[in-house]
Amino acid sequence: MSMRLPKQAGEWISRDKTVRFTFEGQEYSGYEGDTITSALWAAGVKVLGRSFKYHRARGVLSFANHDVNVMVTDGNDTNIRGDVVALGNGMQLDAVNTDGGVLKDKNKYIDSLSPLLPVGFYYKAFHKPARLFPFWEKIIRKAAGLGVVNFNYPRITKRKLNKHCDLLVIGAGPSGLSAALAAASEGLEVVLVDENQSLGGSLTYDYAGSESSRKILEELQAKVAETANIHVYTGAYAAGYYADHMVPVVTAKGITRVRAKAVIVATGVFEQPPVFHNNDLPGVMLGSAAQRLINRYAVKPFNKGVVVTANAHGYRVALDLLNAGAKVAALVDMRAEGQRDDLVGELVRKGVKIYPASCVYEAVATSDKLGVQGAVIFPFDEATGQANPGKSVNIDCDGIAMSAGWAPAAALLYQAGTGMGYSNDIQQFVPNCLPAGVFAAGRVNGVYCLQQRANDGMRAAAEVLRYLGKRPPEVTVDKHQGPSPSHPYPFVEHPKGKNFVDFDEDIQIKDFVNAAKEGFDNIELMKRFTTVGMGPSQGKHSNMNAIRILAKIRNLPVEKIGTTTARPFFHPTPFGHLGGRSFHSHRLTSIHAWHESAGAFFVDVGAWSRPAYYQQAGKSKQQLVQEEAQAVRQTAGIIDSGTLGKIEVCGPDAALFLERFYTGKFADQKVGTTRYALLLDEAGVVVDDGIASRLADELFYLTISTSNAAAVYREMQRWLQIWQLNVGLVNVTGAYGLINVAGPAARDIVGKLVSIDLSDAAFPMGAACETEVLGVPVRLVRVGFVAHLAYEIHMPSAHGLNFWLALMEAGAGYGIRPFGTDAQRLLRLELGHHLAGYDTDGLTNPYEIGAESALAMDKPFFIGQRSLKIIGKKKVAKLLVPFVLPQEYSGEMPQDCNLVIDGAAIKGRVTSVAYSPAAKRIIGLAYVDPARNQPGMVFDIRTDNGSIVKATVVETPFFNAD
Amino acid sequence: MAYQLLKFALGREYKEPRFFRDCQTPKKSYDAVIIGGGGHGLAAAYYLAKDHGITNVAVLERGYIGGGNTGRNTTIVRSNYLTPDGVSFYDASVKLFEGLSTELDINLFYSNRGHFTLAHSESAMRTMRWRAEVNKHVGVKSRVVGTDEISRACPQLDISCSGKAPIQGALYHEPGSIARHDAVAWGYARGADSMGVEIFQNTEVQGIDVKDGRVQGVHTSRGYIATGKVLSAVAGFTPRVCKMVNLQTPIVIHPLQACVSEPMKPWLDTILVSGSLHVYVSQSSRGELVMGSSLDPYEVHSTRSTFDFVEGLTSHIVDMFPFLSNVKIVRQWAGMADITPDFAPIMGNTPVRGFYLDAGWGTWGFKATPISGKTMAYTMANDRPHELIHSFRMSRFEEYELTGEKGAASVGH
Amino acid sequence: MKLLECPMNGVRPLSEFLFGGEYREMPDPDGSDDYEWAGYVHYRDNAPGVKKEWWYHGPSGTWFIAERNTLTDEVLKTYLFGKDPSGKDQTGSKPNKNQTTGTEQSI
């Protein structure tokens, strides 16, 4: 039966646009502007989902963007929320978490087993005997969870935007709108956010059958529309409050990070269900849900209903129901007094029977348990919270609207650090200590009267203006008068239970009582034991009731119970929104394209991409690395080392600075020479090593390993600040390219381009100079890290490719070959050089790598020196030694990080190991027992598969060069 | 159907007893006072009573039991550490965990899932081998596996990570498990309480009396308690408690954040960790994905959430599992992690006689709950450190003998 | 995302900054015993409160001192090392023979 009403003024649907869809295999239609839930309800469909635990039929509860019992799937998306997601043409929807459809769900039997499954039952069962737990676990896991994940869902990440403003107003109800307008009129840039499609908040549905609210709404909407400095975001929720007034605002299109100078939280309140037997049947819904169905979507909630209330709002709901043509068979008011004569009179005039001091004792289910067929009304003693079964009245109805009170939508206020206190006047937590720059207005602030809500918005705007240094006039807001909008204890006991507090998690009153009996009687423990508020709606309709129940159990005032911590997010937020489009930044040298075309296989080193080796069809990586290394040994190789960190240290105190920063001496270093530079941290741990070239009296040029470059430069800057030396530091890592030509032919090749004398006498190992190559000023350094004869040419990085091509051409006749980092690692190993960060780890001290000669302990100071004086007194625990395997070794190849063992004890590990074509055997570096460090001594390495390999300590280099 | 459930259906009255008494007024003195009613403190109380017969013990909890890092972690239990001492210690913890549901008679949902530490680079693969070799040496089931084995265990994982950080292999740790964290605290609380230990919630320690280098007693919001032995098991509050006895530590407090998704039907059976992507993820028995990341980058003594965390984490999760793009995160939270310079705990006696420290748990406290309780109980009962915790002694920093866990720049989880 | 004020570049989002650890006064390396020195290297003034800390603004390469409450995460003020506007700052104003003051290695 269609529940669609004739056109309602202000409805959100477009009746000229029909939308067809299916639900559980049945065809339906709705209108553009409908949500899935409103379209189904309009079509007369009431069973929209099954509950999480007991698989009870569920329909509409709050219809306020957190009805998680209505969760559907289209086979593509996993958990689509029916009350939030707009209806789309051709949608084929099914309820999630059913076995055999929402009407015939085979798991509904669990409901009748519920006495077996009290709160926390799973802590008390299935674990004995232990061996059977995996069996039970499978069943439990399958029963839990909601939707099924679609593994073929495409990767969709959404854009992110940033928005800066003076004031962010969250919530566009009467107080939010008034606040935004008041602030904007004083010139503030205002962002106004509301989760609904249209501005207005309760002004879009709470009419009490009258036109007056809509008139106010239309005026406010028009004013906002003509105010240029109010930036409106609708269909947008504020997901959380983060430090310094940053609020991510989520829409279907993505997230906007709004950074405001001040924030007004005008998020209103969530209506809370009174709790009675079967209060979860389809057809039982909150009063505001009924109003939203009617006034936003033109859907009749039910034909003949009962309204149960404990405030004035229930009367307004009844008037809206009557206005929509629904019969109101009874209005049941849980209060003995406090009724407003005007509302009572109006309803009585319209023929509604009012039952004061009464409660709905139970909703009577239809025989198929899929809906409501009546309500049982009992007198209710407010003081004791007891229903009196003596004088019951049974009323036939197909729906019940519930309005017993509210809870503040204060999650963002809590996240901002707001102190909240409980007001007995309105039976609600209200802010009593707001952090700087955060303000609250409207019902979340405890202001209920419509006129005062608007005033409160203006008052908050005035406070914002004051906070921002302006002088606005005072705005006063009247204190709440009259009966409380919330009932302090709207609960009705029933021997059969099924009086639900948390609809996400199927938690009933007795679950709280029992949890408390077991000792879980503070709100956080109760939450964890019962799981109240842990479902997808995060307690929006359940936390306040849980607090009230616990207060009653412990006979304490509500404020003594406190609240649980409110965590982001306000609504569940998709991964693809939060992750957004991520950026993977990496740096490339100017020669990168050449490497690519030459078949380079790249690896990431720090932020850089570097060729590991150059691929060739039909050849293995191992083979290619060996070939590249052999080229260096036999003729020449060329490597792009432009990624190395390069830092200029200049000024009168440059040498002094380096003496303090590094372990070695630099004051007596001659211009035109290089020195090894070893860096420790203050604990004496090896951090990095590099080369310092002295290019002038007051100019040193440092090279630093690629991945440490940024961090070493940073530390240099800090120590320079501390020491206040007359030194300039320039990070020229990106400014300079670096090409290393290595091998016996290196001199001849480089010599073709360089005009200076490269002979050993004129430019020996360790020499460095500034010269000109290809008409460009360069720095030339003779190095020995990968080969005994090698030259580094440092040129402005834009010239890198030109130099590379020129060197390749110069070397063509010699068989020059590019090599990558893999061959480089092998080549330095053959020369016996350790690699900081590869052969050392986060605890290695210089004694363990045999670097004593690099430590100028006689200097007055260097970083780590004082710690070394302590470490030096201790026995070295392990020592890095070069080792070889027998030439004829044919067993399993040891790997980096295989252990060095001695019987049952771990003595160290292999840090580098490779087959050396130059030494014609397997060589490596390993940490060993310091007692076994002499050449010729043998130690055991255990390979991956567990076999023991005998390795022999040797001297380096591993081969006879030149 | 498990027969334990039947008792709930029989009889009108709900007869389940309290897990632990509602203690309000402490005695004048106790043989030992434990500060911190988290998993560690409660476990220490339990083993003090059970292993050593010391039952005249008070546990003082500032908030509610299990409300600190016990209830904020991502519940992973594993022992695939880097140093032999570390591996042995956590392996003993795993073994205790395996029998704990039975011992405490509470279903901890101890679920053996297997644990993959993904490696996205050659250098990460080297570290995996290092850990595997040490684990094997100590007898713990860990090994380096290739991408084929990862795909078999988790076919949904995009091995290329959306092309951004291709996975090269992993360290597979067979005993890796998850458990219901709160229940661990509740089970130990019940066990300790049943042997006479008194647990005081909402009880703040305001000072510790030390005379002649010895602990004399504890000032609390419920009055003064005389005792000769005090254990501090307070994780992120360690600096505050240590200050009461003028004890310097190297601990710094960094928030560690986590989040959960909405519930889904089970699909992720294993525990996945990626150091390079700063992600760890498993699916709880409720169907939620439980996810964590690395430590926050700077010191804060609070449990505030940041948006940066969740942006970074979700972006990497979507790289690993592109199909989760429209699945939703429900909640994020944080704990205060007490970090040491070498990524290993500080346990044992201290220069203040009678003051015992169980701290420096960083991101690895939950998995150590049973063994830390057991070894600290031993240490308190005998006034000398248990052999398993020797390398975690406080004095190692002055001695420049930091544990080797720092070596591999451990991943937080 | 939190905001932080770089003394050279003004207010910037936290993602542009790097935490450099607590600022510590280095004891005289020659005048302190091993125990004292080890304490300086390893131990921290780690109870919550207002601390002097090193922060680094990455894009501009600026180190500076922030006085921050580690309990509330509130930044009271920031200034270049040795340039505390209140004049109370002792950083860098007490030259000893090595001109050394402790840092947290951020490598």
C-alpha cells in the first residue's frame, strides 16, 4: 500500500522525476530526492533490515542519518545506509546481514535463543575445551559483521580541499542560521555546514501542523542565499574536531579541511527512544522520524498510530501526523504533570485521546513479527518508574511514534575539550566550560524555545566577534522555562525484556542490569562489556539512555556517571575519502631518462630513484651485476651518484665546525685533499660517513650517503646554531650532479675531457680540485670506494646528462659500462669497505667496525666523543670482519643476515655477502666474536636452510688489484 | 551449542557473580601495592597471589580497569622480535596467552591468525631474514616467505600496493594472534580478586614516600597506604609516577593512534603489518578492521586524535586493498605510548629499594601482558629480577648496553 | 592538523615541521663523570609540563625553540635559539670551552 502523501509544502522530492529500483528482488519506484529508506517506506515496505545480533526485523528508527539497522547493498558497495544515501535509478538493493532475504531471514531463530545469550555470553562460553575454540570462532565470525565486502570494488580516492575562514558554523538549524547571519553581517567570512540536503534543521520538519515555522525557514534561507560571505556546504558533515580549529567536512565529492579562527557548534540534539517491550518493531519510530518522513519526503509513517511522549514535542508530532492524514489513536504521556494546555486542547479538539501518567508497556507484534498491531498502555508511576498492570488499555495501531527526550549532538564539543555538566532543568548535558574559540548554540547548548534558539545563535556570534577582537552588542538569551524537554527515566520494565536501548547492538535494559551485577558498573566498563555505543551509530541513540540506566542502578545522579569519550568520526567516513589522492614524491637525477632507456631497474634510495642494475634480455640480475662489476675491474664503469648528499661548509670557522661535528681532524687538512668523515650521535653510535674535500681554506665540500643526506644536513644546521660559529652551510644536493668513473681506464677516459694533469703524482688518491670541464666549472675528486682508480665529477646538475653522454663517448673505445647500486655494493665489498646503514645498525659503535683510526680522541670535542670514552672502557661485544668461503665451496649461498653462531650462542651476523668475480670466491663482512677476529680464524655461519658453513677471516682487499 | 550457555536460560534470576569486588576503603597497609590496573598490573597481582602466595595486595587504578593502553591497543600477540632475549621473553608470553582462556576461565577470543610483516624493499627483506634467523634460533616459528605465499594467505591484498610500494616478501610468523584485550584485564582482575587481591578503581596515587632509599608507602585519593613494595605499571603515566620517587628514565611519551572500520563479514584471516607503509591491520571477531600506524611524531601526554594519522593510514590501506575505497572508518582513538631509546621495556628493580618498574612498553605492551605480570611478580616476591628480564634492566642505559631491538629500527605495533 | 609558528616564516601547518626533542643543557664533557654523562645522553625530563623543545621548519631549514606544554599540546612561544624575547632564555648565552648544548639526534 502506498504511503506517499499528496504534495507537502517544502518537500524534498521532485515528483516529476520517477526513480525505479528493486529491493530484495521486488520492483519499486520513488522520486528523485528520496533516500532509499523514504522510497521504501512510501512504497509500504516496512521491514528494511535485520538487527546485528538477534536478527529481528527493523524499520525506521530515527531517520536522522544514523539508522544503521537499515543497511543495504547493491552488490557493489558494502554497507549502504538507507536513510542517508539518495535513491538512484536502477539500484538493485538487498538488506545486508540476512540469510535468505530480509523477510525470511533464516537467522531469525537467534531471537528466540536470546535467553541463552545474555550480555557478554561469549566471554563465558566456547573456550572450553580450548581445542574446539577455532570451530566456534568460525561460526561466531560468520555471524558477526554486517555487509559482505566486494573485492572488485574499484579504487576510488577523492580529492581534498582546504578552506580557511573566520567562522565555521556547524549545523544550519535556527540557531546555526542566526549565528551565521549575525557573524556575516559584521563582515566575517563564514562557512556554514549541514549534513542535510537543505538548510533549516528542525525547521524543515517540526511543524506541529502549522505553517509558521516554514515561514521563518524561508526567510532565513533567503537571507543566507543573498549573503555573499556565507559559504554554504549542504550534504556535508563535520567529521571531527581537531587541534587549532580544523574540522574536516565530508561530502560525497570528498573532504574539505576547514580551518577556522572560531567554531560555533549548533549541531542540535538526537531524539532518544523511550524503552519498552518491542520498541524496535518496524512501525515504531521516533517522533522526529515520523515528522521527517511527512514533511521532507511526503511519506505517511503509518495509518493509525499511537504517540508515546514525555515532553511537548510528542504533541507536535501528533499534530503533524494528523495533518498528514494519519489517525492518532492515543497520545500516551509518561508525565503526571507538565502538559501544556494549548497543545492538549488542540489535540483533544481534534479527537485525540490523551493518557497522562501512562506508558506504552509493550508494542504488540503482528503474528509474523514483522510489524506492529497494537499498543498496550499501562498507568505509569514516574517516581518509581513502574508500570501498573492493573488498568491496561489495548489499542490497535500500525505504528508508534516516540518522543521522550533528547541527547546533545555534542561529539565535536567533547573532541574540542569542552567541559559538560548535567542540567536538571532540562535533563541534559550542556557545555559549561568551552575551549578558546569554540562556541555552542541552540539545543546542543540547552536552549529549546524556538525564538531563544535564534537568539542563542546571535549570542554565540557576538561572542565570536568579541573573541576576534570586535565589540558587538550583548545578546541575552532567556533561561529555559517550563517542563523539561527530556524525561529523566523513560524506561518501562517488562518480564519478557526485548526493550531495546541500543538498536545497533541489540542491547536491552536487563543487559545493563546484569553487566552492573557482574561489576561492570562504571560507564566505560559497561560500554566495553555490553558494547553499547560501539556500533556504527556510535551511541547516538543509546549512550544517554545507558547513562540513565546506570545512574538508576547505582542510585547516583546522572552527572556522577559521566559520559564516555566521544571520538571521531561523527558519521562513518569512507577510506577513499580519508586517504584521498596520495602523492608519492620522489627525486630523479637529470640522467634518469637515459637510465630508463638503457633498461635500468630502479630502486628507491631515500627519496631518490636509482638504477640498481641495467637489464638485458636473457640475462639474470645476478649475471648482470657481476658483469657490471667486472667492467669496473677490467676497464671502466660509470655510475650516476647525483643522489649523494652534498653540502658546502664555508667560512672562517668551517674547519672548526667539522672538527666538532665529525670524529676526525680537518684543521690541518690541506686544500686540494679529501678526508674520511665519520659522524656519530651523542651516544657514540655510527650515523653516517662521507668524504670532506677541502677546496679552499674556508670551503669544505662534503658528500654524504644518499639516504642520510637530509638528516645530516639538518643536524649540521642545529649544531651550528648551538655553537654559533662563523660558518655558512649550503645544501647543494640538488644543485650538483655527480658522475663517478671507475676502473683501470678511468684516467684515460676522464682525461679526454679534463685539461688538468691526472697523473698519480699530480692528482693522487684523495685529491680534489675545482676545474672546468666541457666549459662548465666542476669539482673533481679522486676516490677509491669502488675501485683503486676512480674520479668523481661534480657538475651543475642541469649538465648531468651532457657529461654522462660525453663520458660514455669518451669511454666507448674502452668498453665503459654503466653500473648500478648493486654492482657498487659488490665493488666496495671487494675493497673491504663497510657501508654505513648496511653493515652497521642503530647501535653500532666505531670500535665494532674497526674504525678507531677515524677517531681523533685527542681533539677537545666531537659529537659522541665523551660517550666513546665510556664505551671504550668496555669489552667490544662483536666485531665486523672480512671473511671468505673456500674457493671450491658449492653449498647453499649464505645471505645477508644469516647468523654467525657458536654452538647454541648467536655471536653475530653476516652483513654483506656476495660472489666476487675478482676474488673468485664468496666474500663478505660479518660480525663475529671479537676473540675470533684474526686472519685465518674460522667461524660458523648458518644458512637459510640450517646448514653450517665454515668461513675464514681474511685481510682486505679481497683480491690482488692492479 | 556450548553447554555453558544453557545455565543462562535456566532460572529467572541472573546469578553471575561479580568479576571482582567493589573495593572502596583500603586497609592501612599491604604487602605490596601495584599502581596501574591495566593488564600488566592486574597480571602482576594475579601471579603474586598465584605463584608466590602474596595475596595482601592492593591494585590502585586511577580510572577503571583496563582503561589505559590495555583497552586501546590493536590486540596483536606475537614474538617475532630481533634479539634472542626479546624473542625468548615474548615467546614465553605467547605460550602463557595460549593457555590463558582456560586458566582464567574467560573466553579471550585468542585467535591464531598468522602474522605477516610485509617487506617492500630489499633492505626490508634483509631485516626480515635477520629476524627470521634469530627466531628460528630460539625455536620460534618465523620464516621469510615470497609473495606467492602472502597471496595464498590473503588473496585480496594488492601485492603491488597500487603500484606504489610493491611487496617483495614477508616475515611470516605462525604464532601471531589477536585477542579480546579488555577480557584479558577482566580475567586477571577476577583471578587476582578471587585470591584476595583488592582492586581500587577511581583511586589516584598522589605521592610515594621514600625514606633512606626505601619505599615506605603510597599517598592516594583514598588515603595513605603503608607498604614496602610498590610496582609502577602505568605505561604513559610512568614519567609522572617516577617523578614521585625522583627516578630518571629515558622514557618519552608519544601518542599511538588506531582506528576501526564498520563491521564486515569475515575476509581477512591474517594479521598484516607493513613497516614502510606504517600499517597494521587485522579483522576482529566482530568483523571490524582494527588498524594502527606508527607513533605520533612528537611528545604529548594525552590521547587526542589527529586527522593526519587517519589520512595517512587510510591512504596506505587503500593502496593495499583498493576495494575498501568506500568502506568506512567508524572510530579513531589514541593511547599514550611510553617509548624507550632501544624499543625494549624497562623492567625490574630500581635504585629506590622496593620500587619496581614495569614500563617502556611503547607499542608492544599488550602482547607482553602475561609474561610481564609473571616476571614482575617474581621480581617483587624475590626482590631480584627474573632471568627473562635481565636485559631489560633499568641500568642498561647508564651501562651503554642498550638492547639490540633498536638495531632494526623496529616498526611500531 | 595543528599549527605552529616558525619564528622566521610565521604560522604553518605541523606537517612542515620536524620535532627535534627536548632541549637539554650539555654538561661539560670533561667536568662530568661517566654516570652524569650517560644520564645526559639517555635520560629525559619526561614528566608533562611546559618544555623547551627543538623544532625544525623543513621547507626553510630553520631550527628554533618552542616552549610547549606537553600535557595540553599548547605552544606558548617560539623563538630562534638564544633569542628568547623575554630574555630569560639561557640557550647559547653561556659559552663554555666547547660551546656545546645537547640535542636529540633526529637521524
